[in-house]
Amino acid sequence: MRWDSLTDHADNAAHVGEGGDVRPTGPAALFGAGAVVSRTIDAPEFRGITFHEVRARSLVNKVPGASRMPFEWTVNPYRGCSHACVYCFARRTHAYLDLDTGLGFDSQIVVKTNAPEVLRRELAAPRWTGAHIAMGTNVDCYQRAEGRYRLMPGIIEALRDRANPFSILTKGTLILRDLPLLREAAEVTDVGISVSVGFTDTALWRTVEPGTPSPAARLNAVRTLTEAGIECGVLMAPVIPFLGDSPEQLRDTVRAVAESGATSVTPLVLHLRPGAREWFTAWLGEHHPHLIERYERMYAGGSYAPTWYQRQITRQVHRLAAEFGIGPGGRGAPRRAGSVRPQGAGAAGAEASGPTQLTLL
């Protein structure tokens, strides 16, 4: 594995990657090969997973200006993700370490074991201005590994102690473990929490997101957070064409989101970047081979579904949200990672101004 050549530029590419061939370059490696310890854990929940423990040299990543992301800075304590979502756009980034972007991405997890202490140092630096930091935008910071390594409590404490605004996007119910810390942080700074639930179809969930908590469990987490006074939106992502986009499925999902007490719901249609596209297509061939030609036509123009389709889904979800008494995602506030729409899109203006399509998942 190419640990020595992994730079902060490569780590940024992990969550930006706007379709270009960004490769790790330059002398400033994030960590050296001598600092890597690889281990497997003899426990049922970690069976088949290898953890590569590293000591990071930096943690706060700058998002390049050309990115579609609605934030400028991110923190990613892990690389690779045991959630094993077949559509995950971050799969391609494992290739920077000469790791497999399919099963390797699901089972070869890089853990930045010193993440909290590095973050404290960087937040205390004179050049740091206290900008908003987004987490969970590359791989999930509350994936299974977090149950063992417990990096997030120290990260949240560091942000709390500096009153530094932040947001978290997750599919992991483990976030509830840190509810007391989140409440403390929310007393001194802006804290935005979003939970990703693209659908409530359990059969689809078991095959397309096999390592995640169930949609029902995630919505229970939303309910717990909101009842504790932590505003929580739902990123309805991804809406999967031909598998999770029927009127009945959309209605069931939005109804469940509304019943959870979520403060907003923002639909995002599946996008398939290089790396994720190949893995998703292989999954499709195994589970739904009759859909391959339809997907080839749907995504013939690139990584994103056609604009007309994105607008159609946005209109449907917004209508359902209004019916069930929940607003669509709010406009442009970066601390709400799951509630951002394109500039100029009002609650009723998304249809006219363009589709709601970000690149968080």
C-alpha cells in the first residue's frame, strides 16, 4: 500500500472528487509507512475487517473552490467504510492506497488513531479562523469502527471547547452514544445533524446498504435526537432509480421521516462516479440484471441522472413533505449538511431553479 505518497491533497480528493483524475502528489505525506499498524479483531461485528491504524499529520481538510460541496472544511477520521453501501462515491479513493475499491473499501479501514489530538492542535493554530467543519461527508464517522476506536467523542470535545461550528451526516445510530456531548456543543456553537435515509424498503436496504443500521433504526435515532433538543434533518439519499423511486415508496419514506420529527427532508438522486459505478453495476447484474440497460441509458450522460428526473423526484418529495407537515431542506446554511439546496431555490422554487443534487453520498 502506498502510505508514503498519500498527501493532504489526496485526502481532500476523497470527498471532493468532481469527476477528475486527482492523484496524490507532493512531498507532504499525511502519514508514513512506519506509522501504520494493521490488525484484525476477533469479534463477530468485525469479522473479515482489517484496520490499518495510522497517526495522521493533519486532519482538517480544505475543500477546493471548484467543489459542489456546501462547505469549505471537513474532518474525516476514517477511510473506507464497513457500511458497504454499493453506491458509495468514496470507493474510488481507496485506489490511492492501492486498495480494492470493492470489497476492499468495505473491509480495509484506515483509522486515524490520533485524530482528536491533531484536531485540537489545528483548531488552536493562529491561522484557524473558526470556520464550520463538516463530518461524515466522505465516509461515515459513525461506522462500525467507531464503536471500537471512539474517535468522535474527542473530536466533538475539541470542537466544543473551541466553540467551533460543525455538522455531522451519518447513517450510524452510534451517534446517540455522543448525545450528551452534542448537547453541550450545541450550547456554545452551531451544531447541525443530518441522518441519511433514502428509502424505507427493507428488502432494498438489506442488499444495497448491508452494513448499516436499518432505516427504521436510523429514524428512531432522528426521533431521539430531536426529542433531546438537537435539531436533526433527513437527507433522503440516495433515491435509487427504478428500485426506490415509485410513488408508493417515496410516500412511505417521507411519511416515516415526518413521523420521526425530522426538521427537514432533502432528496438526492443516486449518482454513480467512476469506482462506485463499476461496483454498483456489478451488484445490479447480480440482483437486478433486467435493469442494466435502463441504467446505461439513465446515466449515459455521466455520473448524474438527467436533470428532468432529478426535478421530478424533487417535486414529488416536496409535495409529500408539505402533505405530511415537514418542510424541505433549508436554503444554503452550511451547518445543516443535509438541508442545503442550490443557490436561489426557495421552498417552492426548486422546480424552476434546478434539481436538488449534491454530492454528499
